[in-house]
Amino acid sequence: MPDRCTVKIMLDGALLPDASPITALPPLREIAAIELYVSIGSVPPMYSFAQPECGLMVVWTRDSGSP
């Protein structure tokens, strides 16, 4: 079985631990924006510290001061 590549998740600018379930995110009514980068090549340089080899999902809540 091939190795699975998982997308890393950031919540309000903080990187969640690897293998965090999607259920770790706040309820949908509290989410202001979601950015999804499906490959390392599409991840903006400002998020490169997350080492998102398989992509990155960035979630901003309504109280975070999202962009």
C-alpha cells in the first residue's frame, strides 16, 4: 500500500498537529474563510514554514482578523 500524503491544516495562523482530524476545526458558522492549496507548488511562500509537501488548508475564523 502506498504512503498516504495528507494535507496540513492551519487554524488562524497556527499549524495544527499532523493527522489532526477535520473535526478539530470550529463549527462552520464560526469560519470566515478557507484557503486550499492542493500541492506544495501552489502554497504561498508565507506558509512555507509549515513544510506542506502535500498541500495546505488554511482556515480563518470570524474573530481571527482574517485577511
